[in-house]
Amino acid sequence: MDDFWKIHSSHLLPRFTLERLAVFASLLAGTSFLVSVFLARSVFDSNQDVAFLVICIGFSIAGLGSSFLGPTFMTAANARSKHPSSVVIGHVGVANIILAFILKWVVAWTAQATSLTIGLLIPGILLLTVPFYAKALKSV
């Protein structure tokens, strides 16, 4: 994983810390996701094609903004743990699978009980909470 950062972070890491990049990227991802959901919902009645384009762009920006958050927090977990990397990856992987299952269940129930728009608010709001956990990246 260290080779990945040496190759791909040569432009950003000298200028910004990982904590600052994670905060900026998660705020960009969460904001673009939520704005695109609301904008697509408001445009949907008049033009469904534009609504689909808006939601696709919003999902793309959110995906780009959140794409490196997983490896960044994994690197922080490896740096903080006394266990070997394989054990840390295993522990984080199990926690990730359990939490993803629970979150998918909550989103599905919310979308079924209310609407898909309300269900999609949950991941957008969760992306906006990442800056509260970005302090874990200070040791990396």
C-alpha cells in the first residue's frame, strides 16, 4: 500500500496533509451527492433525461471524492496498530462487511417506507460526517 501512495500522491501530498484531503474530498462528495439528488428530484417532473444526467454526474463526483477514503483510513489503521497488516485488514474488513449490511438494510427500509430520495439522504449525510473521523489520519 505504501507503493500506491508513493506513485499516486506525488502532486497532492507535498501540498496537503491526508487529513485535509480526506476532509475536503468527503465534503465535496457528500455535498455533490445531496445537491444532485435534490436537483434531480426537482427537475424530474419536467425532464427525466436531465434528471438522470444530473444524478449520474452527482454519483460520479461523489465516487471520485470518496474513492481514496477507504485506503486512507486503512493506512491509518495499519500505522496505529501493533498487529501485522493482514490482521488489521481482516478486522477492518469484517467490520466493514457488517456495517455495510446494516446500512444497506436501513437505507432499503427507509426508501421503502418513505421514498428513494429520503433513502439516498442517508449515505450523503454519512459522507458529510467523515471530517469528524479524519483526526485519525493525523498519525499517518
